[in-house]
Amino acid sequence: MTSKYHKRSRKAGLAPGSLVHIGSPYAEKSKITLLRYNEGFFEAKDLENLKDFQADKDKETITWLNVDGLQDIKLFEEIGRIFGLHPLVLEDILNTAQRPKMEDYGDYLYLVARNFHDQENGGLLSEQISIILGKNFILSFREKESDLFKSIQEKISLNKGRIRKENTDYLAHALLDNIVDNYFVILENLEEKIEALEDDLIRQPDSSSLQAIHMLKRKLILLGKSLWPLREAISALERSDSALINKTTVVYFKDIYDHTIAIIDTVETFKDMLSGILDVYLDTVSNRLNEVMKILTIIATIFMPLTFIAGIYGMNFKYMPELDMRWGYFGILGVMLLVALLMVRYFRKKNWF
Amino acid sequence: MTSKYHKRSRKAGLAPGSLVHIGSPYAEKSKITLLRYNEGFFEAKDLENLKDFQADKDKETITWLNVDGLQDIKLFEEIGRIFGLHPLVLEDILNTAQRPKMEDYGDYLYLVARNFHDQENGGLLSEQISIILGKNFILSFREKESDLFKSIQEKISLNKGRIRKENTDYLAHALLDNIVDNYFVILENLEEKIEALEDDLIRQPDSSSLQAIHMLKRKLILLGKSLWPLREAISALERSDSALINKTTVVYFKDIYDHTIAIIDTVETFKDMLSGILDVYLDTVSNRLNEVMKILTIIATIFMPLTFIAGIYGMNFKYMPELDMRWGYFGILGVMLLVALLMVRYFRKKNWF
Amino acid sequence: MTSKYHKRSRKAGLAPGSLVHIGSPYAEKSKITLLRYNEGFFEAKDLENLKDFQADKDKETITWLNVDGLQDIKLFEEIGRIFGLHPLVLEDILNTAQRPKMEDYGDYLYLVARNFHDQENGGLLSEQISIILGKNFILSFREKESDLFKSIQEKISLNKGRIRKENTDYLAHALLDNIVDNYFVILENLEEKIEALEDDLIRQPDSSSLQAIHMLKRKLILLGKSLWPLREAISALERSDSALINKTTVVYFKDIYDHTIAIIDTVETFKDMLSGILDVYLDTVSNRLNEVMKILTIIATIFMPLTFIAGIYGMNFKYMPELDMRWGYFGILGVMLLVALLMVRYFRKKNWF
Amino acid sequence: MTSKYHKRSRKAGLAPGSLVHIGSPYAEKSKITLLRYNEGFFEAKDLENLKDFQADKDKETITWLNVDGLQDIKLFEEIGRIFGLHPLVLEDILNTAQRPKMEDYGDYLYLVARNFHDQENGGLLSEQISIILGKNFILSFREKESDLFKSIQEKISLNKGRIRKENTDYLAHALLDNIVDNYFVILENLEEKIEALEDDLIRQPDSSSLQAIHMLKRKLILLGKSLWPLREAISALERSDSALINKTTVVYFKDIYDHTIAIIDTVETFKDMLSGILDVYLDTVSNRLNEVMKILTIIATIFMPLTFIAGIYGMNFKYMPELDMRWGYFGILGVMLLVALLMVRYFRKKNWF
Amino acid sequence: MTSKYHKRSRKAGLAPGSLVHIGSPYAEKSKITLLRYNEGFFEAKDLENLKDFQADKDKETITWLNVDGLQDIKLFEEIGRIFGLHPLVLEDILNTAQRPKMEDYGDYLYLVARNFHDQENGGLLSEQISIILGKNFILSFREKESDLFKSIQEKISLNKGRIRKENTDYLAHALLDNIVDNYFVILENLEEKIEALEDDLIRQPDSSSLQAIHMLKRKLILLGKSLWPLREAISALERSDSALINKTTVVYFKDIYDHTIAIIDTVETFKDMLSGILDVYLDTVSNRLNEVMKILTIIATIFMPLTFIAGIYGMNFKYMPELDMRWGYFGILGVMLLVALLMVRYFRKKNWF
């Protein structure tokens, strides 16, 4: 699990707006992808840098610039200059410990969301995705390259669905929708792990179960921490009076909002399930102690009296009449058997075994 | 218990509004029932498909179309076209993991509620019921066929009560009222189980009790998760300024609202009862350990000193005066009896048995 | 403790407004008491039925009709007709699982409160009291006859206090005040039980204490569940803009509101006290286990080494020099004594006894 | 700790506004102190009764009437008549189970606060203080005489500070300020006790610690219960639009408000500290059980095998070759020593001692 | 950890606005630093006292007066007189138990924040920082000298960044930004300690772990207690309609606000981590008890039957046929071995070792 914390102290003392990338260096080099389209036109290219880039602010196409990897500070200064972004926006894009949020800067909206990747070691990688929604441009910034936006790029290039006919707000919605849908994938993996844990506990509970429970719980907390502000951000988008959001698109943001709430519900349900699993685990530990103690008590209660009886007839008194009896030995063995049987019956009656 | 989760990931990457049925395939084929009525007219038929269906939007009858089973995607595309429904509404009807909600689309209101069925294996089946309330039509969509709306159909066909005289909002209210009343049935079954559990715990508590407690708790959480948003949805209906809701009907929605709160109250009471039962169970486990330890301690405390005394006179020292005494053996037996009695008295005084 | 639940399922499927009495049949027959008064006039009679009853809606007297027992459905239909009550109000009066609430029906206000009776078996009987406050009439409905309103009837008949000079809102306030004051009586009885439980726990805690704690807790939860909505209902009355509530009476409702909050505070305090008692109980159980284990450990630690020593000299080796010594036996007895004393001293030092 | 509850049932059935003193009879006789002052004038006297008292409502002096002890019902009826107080205000002054509150009666504001006294037996005495703030008079009512207002009386008589130059609202502020400052004194005593408890727990934790924790917790809850409404009451004063509160005084009430929040913060901190102490205590009990069990296990594990070996050579078989060996006895003693050493080493390795 | 409590009782009874320094005497003497600057001008000096100080209220420079150490009451009276501060502001500056807050006094804003210092003994020193934001002056008061504002002083003297070009609100923002950034430093140290604790617990958990958990928890609570009101204070600044806050600066305060929320998030995450660590610790303690009991039970269950068998053949009956058998001894040894092996196998099957 990655720390949400990212050594922010590195920035303590710097002027606000100072561009420093704070976060894990997922990528070595920023990868820039440019899409330009309108209903009848489509163009896509990968850029090395933005030297020759012209923001076609007045033209009739929508520009979608996607940047994967946040290491290249100079690139971001250039983007800021080209699209007229506020220094604090640039700072927030690079400082990847932001909570999801929506900020209205008049000419553009600034959106932060978090995306999660299941890691091979069982951890959960948290990635910040920033989206700038302008009148005829969308900028998206991710910490690392992934397939998350691939289906959208395909839809644009193949002119599937309504995306080529709509404005930038619809594209922004499509990006957010993909981000939110990815939570469902993460949750399904978690569900599988929770169910496996439940099975394990019934078969053979041990201390590692407790650690697994806590690890899953932490993941859920991590997801929850990004979901609540995401929900607020989407709600802010939906209720925004910005001219950038068309009335017909609002219902789509409301739809994503509902998905977010469904995800939060599921996270809460999983937390409840883990609590139940924890209770069962603790009860198992406690019952096992009871069982151990019962075995000890049964053994001690049966053999202590018997050993005592044997001890009596091991005494060396001169005058012990039983010792001289012909059937004394076998009689005493019989008494011992009787005592043992009585004890066993007593524990049977108490339902101990 | 059915998962609230339904493999949403299947949709990740699809365009919003893409119709895919997400949920358990309760029914093989959709069953369509059509009712048309006004105060003087009544007609009912089961439809195979909607090819010949004419939405009598201008006529003076109320149309109630009920569909059981959500497998037939094409059917829903047709319904959407006939009644002019937003693609997202169709998507939500088919994706049965919705939280209860009320959405005002101007021409019609879209309502989602959840219905529960007790299952034979002790589980709780959760079903999504969607209701579309238009000016002169009501559409209701259920995941599976059941008797839930039977009494309403009878009242309409036999012209009992005010339902034939009222508008679609009254019919919508009747549907909701039946859905909410069904919660009382579910809760009564739960109450019986909780009381049976309480009796079990007093008689013979074991580990299965804990699992029963957690299973009941999960059911209550599942119910509660659908109740809170249902309450909000009904409250939204009640306070709605839609022209589709008449003033005289508002008081009936308020009545359902009160029922919902009563149900929530009962769910909370049951949760408290389960917490109490859990405490009693844990206390029982803990007391049983105490009892086991007491038996062990009593046995050990009585027999260890006795065995020690026997051990002394089993020593082989040449000069041990007691061994040669005439009554040494019986004297020592008396001493042993005395020690045992003292121990027993000590534990009696401590109220151990 | 009576269930708050009352088999509501009996109503599932009936039309809203269908009159069915849901609740415990406390009384066999409804008892009807009629009071008519103004500042100079007073009349009281017990009615058998309402056949000859005339609602003097225009006259200058206040009519207070009190009904005890809710079995007689026809009576309520008649009352509804005479006073022009909404069917849902009648339904709520008869369905005694209502939460306390205040509803403004324009011509009259509908108030629901809950009253509690201590039962001989230690339980708490919950009763629904409905009050209808009209311009010149008050209707009150109780599940069973009791002395709750006796003092008010006396004040009216003897013309004590301001009640004969005031309007119906003052009478409604007097009824509510008596209901709220009765909570104090219930709470005092609970306080006595809690204090008795505390004493018991210090003297001789056992498993029955836990059940007593949970029974008291449930009672407090039951009281609390009716108090929070009661508080809201009274607050709604106080802030109501209904013409039925005079400005000078508002301060009296505010007073009852304060009492309700004081009662809620006391209930919360009692819950805290019970939590404390529970903690002490659990600690006692845990300490008792520790004490049992200590006794076992002391006994085992003293006698195991001694028995071992005795065992050594019980061995039958041919060459064991100590056995032939003159003072061997007594020497060994001395060694044993020494070992025992050292062990005792060790436990003393550890403060074990 | 005094009950917050005060046998309110004594009032059940009485008309609202009936004057009955509900509370502990702290004082036998009410003590009346009268101060009259303006910037240039000062007069103070102790009154026996109010027969000759003239409320100088029009004159240019401020009248401060302080009454200690609430037994004398007639006195309060007289005060109510002289200052024109609402019967419910008088009732609340005498019923000392009020929550802190602020009520605006137009001509005067009615304030209730609670003051606490540390008792010698370690308890906390809760006292109700009522303040009536009129245009040119202040009435204050306390349950018992104390030094709480002494410093204010001195400042007035010696004309220290601004109090003689300001209106009644400033005097009311001064009274409230002293009441709130007294909470700091109570809290400092509590802090000492909490710290002493912490030290005790480290040195020698026992069952009495748990009871001390719960007693302190209850005190904090008692304080907290009066602080939250006090905070609201002061906030209501501060935001009041009453003509009795001057704009320049508002900032002083805001200051007291801040103090109240600081006190609430401290109470919460103390609660957290007690929770921590409780956890440490429970952990200590649990660790002690572990330690006891370890001793028992070590002893049993060492001596059981040894006793068994001794038992073998105590058997009376005719043919046991070891018994006849010259060094058999010492050899076996050596074996026993070896076994014991191995066991000791095993437990050492496990870090058990 | 320093108490947040500071012996406030010292002030009980004093008039409001009386200047008494309440807090730890961190510094012996107040250190005064004066900066005067505008875009083209810069001047810095350390002052001994304020005798010759002239508040250049009308001039075109910004005055920043920083005071470290709050012992010198007279100094503060002078500052109050020069800048026209309200007595309650001075009182709050000196009483260092304030919660963070923002108060608008018209001519100036009064801001309280808390700064934390890690102490060598592992504790956390809490310091109050007061900031007065006037039209052309900023006053800052700290309890002790530190490097916290050094970077800002450098930026001003070297004319780095925009600070020399902006108004006092930008300087106030810079001060707050440094204070908030310092929380990140504190949190990073805490994170290291939490991770070290987690490692310790896996290797060798003991009672000291519990105390470490509670100490860290208390630190987090202490931080949290100052963060929530700080968040509110910054939010109040951001939404303030004071003329002292320029529209262009608001976005910077919003930025700090976001940082505060990120810090609160981290504090909550750390609390969750500590809860998890606590659970693991308690589980370890519980499992260790189980392990101890298992060893005891294994030893007792193996050796008690063996000792009993040895005891039987140690009896002195005259007629015991086995004793005379040639291979009796070795036969019995074999039986004993068999019993022991069966026991070992039994525990193996139960997975006990």
C-alpha cells in the first residue's frame, strides 16, 4: 500500500506555487498524447514536447491533451503558459497527495480524482488524475501510463457514440466515468479476497488471518478516503453554474454521482463484513483456549485421583491390611476404573466431549 | 444473502447509457402485464411483446405496464422509445444494483425501490423495483414475478377503493405502499429468528450462535442500506413540486414515509437486541472458561497435597517412626480426609460450588 | 417489555386508510368520557356510544372527548365522520405502533405521544396516546384506562387553575404535560433498579447481573426511541404557525420541550451508568479468573517440587546413601518445609495473597 | 456525585407554573443581598425579606439582587410580583434540574447555568444558578451561599474596573465569567486526580483503579452535560438581538464562549486520557494472567517429567537392572538435573523469564 | 507532551481583559524583530523595547513586527496602545491555551494558530502563534523563538517571490503557510515512529508497546484538536468579506485550506493505523496465552498418565503378578512409550505443534 503522504515536508519553506513534483516517481519521462476532433475531423499524435504546439483556442475543434508522468517540471510550466493556468493549479497537479476536488477558475474547471491499481504484492497503488476542463480543450494528467482512457480514445477515433458530437463537458464526463468504473474492478478483487478470507477462517484460523483482515480494512479505508471527497467533487460539478457545463450533460454527472454512492455503499458493506470476520476470528481464538483448558482439566481430573490412590498403596506402613489381601491389587484396579468412569460420565453430562 | 454488487465491472469501459443487464438472472423471460382503466373502463392483458402496443398518451385511460424479468434488452429499448425515456433511466432499470431514489425527468418521475424475499436457505433475496410515473401511465419493472402487486390488480379490476377514481400518483403510492408493507413481513420473520436465537443462547450456547448473530446482523444491515435512501426518495416525492403529484395524494406519501421511519426504528431495535445477545454469548463463553478453571483448580488443590502426603510415606528411609506405628496407616488416612475436607470447606466458603 | 412491532404484516395488502386495530388488546371495550366546559359552564358524562352525540362546533363550549380502548372500529368511523377526520388519522390512531409526531391538518392538529406503564413482572408497557386538537374540541385516545388525565379532569370540574379560562391549546398542553411528567415517574423507578444493581454487583456479581443490565438498557432504549420524536413533535407544536396555537400558550409548550430534553438527558446519564456497571461486571469476571488461576498456581508450585522430592526417596535403588542415615527422614522433611516456605515467600513478595 | 434528577415526580400532576422547590435542600433559609449602584453611587445591604423593597425601575441606578437558597417559596412569589416575572421562570428557578439555557422574555432575559463544587468525599456537587437580566436590574439565584460572586461585589464596591460605568449586560457577563472560570478550578482538581491515577496504575494496579476511572469518567460526563447547553446559551446571548445586550458587550460574551469551548476541549481530552488509562489497566490485568500461567507452566513442565522418572524407579518390579547398579541412583539424579536444565533453557529461549 | 491546560484557574476572579501570561515560560525575555518594506524599500532591526517605535500608519510601507516570548506584560500593553488593539485580543495573545480561531475586529483581523515542536524526550511541545493582520501592518506573536518564519524574512530581504509586491494579506498567508507546512514535518516524524512500532510488534511485542501506542495516539489527538479549529479559522479567512483580504489572495488561503484537510486526513489515517496496531498487539497477547496453555496441557496430558502407571507398579500389594514377570519392567516401559506416542500423535493431529 502506498503512503498517502509523499514527503510533503520537502516543500516546507518554499513559496506557494513553487513547482516541485511530490509523489512517487512512477514514470521516468512524461508521455504526451494529443487528440484534436470535432464531428467531422479527427487527428491524433504523440508529442515529444510542446515547442511547436499551438493552442487553437478559437478554432472549431476540441483539443484533448493527455500527459502521463509528472517528472518533467519544464513541460508543466509550458502547459501553464499555453493554457493560462493558475500557478496553484500547476502545483496541485504535481503534488500528487491531493484529495479529489473540483475548483472553478472561471475560464476552466480543475478536477482532481484518484485512480487505484491492484499491485502484484497485494497492495493498492494510488494515482492522482487531474483534469482541466476548458471551453474547447481538456487536459488530463496521470502519474503513470495505463489503459484507463484507451476505450475513450477509440470511441473518438472511430466516432462511436455521441462523444464527437458533444462538447468538452461530455468528454470530461467520459473520463470521470472510466475512473469511477475502475473502482468496481478494484472492489471485485477485494470481494474475492474477503470471501477467500472467510473460507480460510472456517477451515484453519491463525494469526495471519488477523493481519489479512487489517490489510483489507486499510485498503477499504484508503478507498473510502478518496471516495467521499470524489462524491463531493462530482456533486459540485453537477450543481455547478459554470457555463462550461451544459444542462444536458448534468444528468450524466448525476449518473456518475449515483455510481459513486453505490461504490461507497459497497465499501461500507465490505467494512461490515470484515468486522464480522474479525469477531468470528476472535471468538475462534477464545473458543480454542476453552478447548485447550477442557482437555487439561479432563486429564487432570481423571488422573490426579487415580495417582493419589496408587500413592496410598505405595506407602510403606507396616500395617496396611489391604496389601495382604489376595485380590487387593485387582480390587484397587477396579476402584480406579470406577473412578475414571465416573469422571468420564461427569464430563459427558457436561457436554465437554 | 445476495451480493449487492452484481459484477458491475462488466460495464467498465462501455459508453454511459449502454444497455446491459447487470444482476442475477432471476427470470428467463420477461413477463409483460398491461392494465388500462379509468373510473368506468377496465382492460387487462398479458403481452408477448410490445409490437402492437400503442401508448394512448392522449386518451382518457390510465395505462399500467408491469414487466417482470429484465433479461430482454430489446424489450427495454422499445419501451424507452414508446414512452420517451432517457437512456440513463433504461440503464438504471437494468442495472439492478441501484440504491432507492427518486428522479424528476419533467414528463415523468423515476422511482427505484428494493424489495426483499425470504429464501428457503435462510438468506434474503434483494430485488430492484423501478417505477415510472407519467401523466397517464405507470411503468413498473421487477426482477422476478411475485404476488406483491396482486392485491392492487384485484382492487383495480373489481373497482374496490378509490384507485379507479384517482390519478397515476395514487397508483404509484399503492405500489410503494405494498413494497413498504412487505418490509413488515420480512421483519416479523427476522423477529422470530432473533427470539429463537435468544432462547437457544439460554439453553445451549455454542459457536454456531455467533454465526447466526452475524448472519442476522448482516440481513439487518442489508435492509437498513435500502431503507435510508428509500426514506429520502419518499420524502423527495412528498416534497416534490412536480405537476404529477396532486396535493391530496401528498398526505398518502407522508403516511408511507412514517411507515418507513417505523421500519427503520424496528431495524435499529433489532440491531440493539442482537448486540445484547452477542454480549450475553461472549459472557457465557467467558463464564464457561471460569467454570472449567474452577473444576481444575478444585481437583488440583485437593489431590496435590494428598498425593504429596502419600508420597512422603512411600519414601524408603530406614528410620521413619510413623511407619512402624500400629495405627499409622489409618491415622494418615484420617489426616488426608481432614485435609480434603478443609479444602472442600474453603471452596464452599468461596462459593465455588 | 412489549414489542414495538405489533404484527403490522396483518395490514400488508390492505388499502391505505383501512381501519384495523394493530396492537395489544389492552381493553375489551372502549370507554368514552365526554367533558363540556367554558369559564362558567361544566358538564361531564360517560357515553355508551356516539349515536346521540352532537358536535357543538359553533357553540361557545369546549368539548373534550376521551376514549380508552381502541377495539371498537365502528366507534372510530363515527368519530371520524362527526369531527371530519382524515382516514389516515383514524388509521394512525388505531395502529398503535406510531412514533410520536405532530401533523397539521388545517382544521385540527394531530398529535401522537407514547405513555409507559411499569409492569409487575418488571417489564415496561408502551401505550400510544393520540390527541386531536381542534378549534373548540379536543379528542384524546388511549389504549387503556388509567389515572393519567384524572388530575386534569378534576381541575376542570373544580375550576382550579387557568384551564377553564383558556382555549383548547392550553388543555392539549395540560394533557401533554401529564404525559411527559409520567416519564419522570418511570425514570425514578429505573434509577432505583440501577442503584440496586450497582449494590448487587459490589456484593455478589453473577451472570444474572448481565441480563439485568441488558434488560434495563433495553428499557432505556425503548424510552429513548419514543423521546426523540416526542421532542421533535413538541418543537413542531411550539414553532407551529397554526391558528389553533395561541401566542401565550407557546411558552408552555417550550416548557414541556425543556422537560423532554431533561428526560432525554437523564436517559443518556442512565445509559452511561449502565455502561460503567457493565465494565465493572466484566472486570469482576476477569479478576475472578485471575484469582482462580493464582490459587491453582500457588498450590501446584508448592506441592509439585515437594512431591518430586518424596518421589526421589521412594525410588528403590539399592545404593542410596541418604536412606540409611539416622536423620535422613527428618532432614528431608526439613528440606521440604524449607522449599515450601521459600515458595510462600516468593508469592508473598509478588503480593499474590 | 449528586443525582441530576431530584425527584421530579413530586411535580407530576401539578399545574404548570406551580411553585415547588425541587432539589437538594442545601440551605435552610434564603439569604438576600441587595446592591444598588451607578457610576457615582453605591449601596449594599442584606435584606431579611422584601416587604419594604421598592423596585426603582425608573431611577438611574442598577439593582443587583442576589438570593442564596431556594427554600422560601413565598419570597419567590414576591420577587415574581415585584419584577413581573413569568410563572414558568419562577418555576424553573426553583426546579434546580434545569439544563443551562437562555430565554428572551422581552423585558428581561432568563439565564440558567450550573456551578460545581468539589466535595470532601470526592464527589461533585452540582448547583443551579439562575440570572435574570433586566433593563436596570439583575437578579441572581443560587442554591447555596459561596464565594463565587465575592470578587464582583468587591469590584463594584471599590469601583474597580469598568463595571460601575457599564450597564446590566456587563454585570451579567461578569457573573457568567466567574461561573465559567470556576470550571477551570474544577478541571485542575480532576487533572490532579487523573495524574495520580496514572501513577497508581504503573505502580500497583488493582480493581479499585477501575472504580476510580469510572468515577472520574462520570464526573466528566456530568460536567460535559452542563457544558454543551451552556455553550449554546452563551452563543444565544451573543447572537441575541435583544435591546438589553449592547453591541460593545457582545465581544465579552464571545470571549466567554471561547472559554466554554476550551473547557469542553479539556473535558474531551480528559476523557481520552481516561480511555487510555482504562486500556492500560485492562492490559495489565491480562498480562498478569499471562504471567501467572507462565509460572504454573514452568513449574509443571519441569517437575512433571522429573516426578515421572522418580516414579519409574519407585516401581517394585523384581527385575529392574538399573536398581542394582552401583551408580544408578546418582546417574538418575544426573539425568533429572539434565532434564531440568533442558527445560529451563527452553523457557529461556522463549524469553519467559 | 505539554498540558493544553496551563493553570487557567490563576485567572479565576480577575476582570476580563486583565493581562496575565498563562502558559509555560518558554522564554525569559521577549525578542522583538521589526521589518519595514514595500516594493522598493527594505529595513530590518531588532528592538529592545517599543519606546521609540512609531507606527507609520499612513506611510506607504508594510510593517511586520514579530515578538518571540510572552513574558513582558508591559510590552504588550504598549503594543495594544500603539496599534489600537482590543483588551480581549491582548488577553488572548498572552493566554496561550487558545484554540485556533479568526476574529474580525474591523480594522484588523486576529488569527490564532498552534505550532508544534518535537521534543528530545519524544514529547510534543505545543506553541500558540497569534497573528494580527492590519491594513499596513502585521503583528506576529510566538511563545518561543524558532526558525519557522526565517524563510519568509529572507524572501522579503532578498525580494524573492511576490511578497514585496503584495499586501499584508499575502504576508499573513505566507506565515500561515509556513505554520501549516510544519505540520507535515511533525507528521513525518510520527509516521516513522508508527512504522518502527509496527516492526517492534512483529518482532517482540511487550507491554511497552501498548504505552507507545497510547502516547502516539495522544499526540495525534493533540494535533487533531488544533487542526479542526484551524481548518475553520482558515475557512473563515477565505470566506471573509473583510476589506483586508484581497480577492486575488483568497485562492492562496483556499490552497492552505486544502493542505489543512490533507493533514487532517493523514492524522485520521494514522489513528486508523494505530487502532490496527493495537488490535494486533492484543491478539498477540491473547495468542501467547493460548500457546502457554498448550504447552502446559501437552506436558500434563503426556506425563500424568505415565506417572499414574508408574504409581500403580509402585504399590506394595503382596500379590501383583506383573511384578514377578521376567520382562514386566521393560514391558511397562514399552506401554509407557506407547501411551506417550499416542498422546503426541493426538496433539499433532490437532495441529498443536
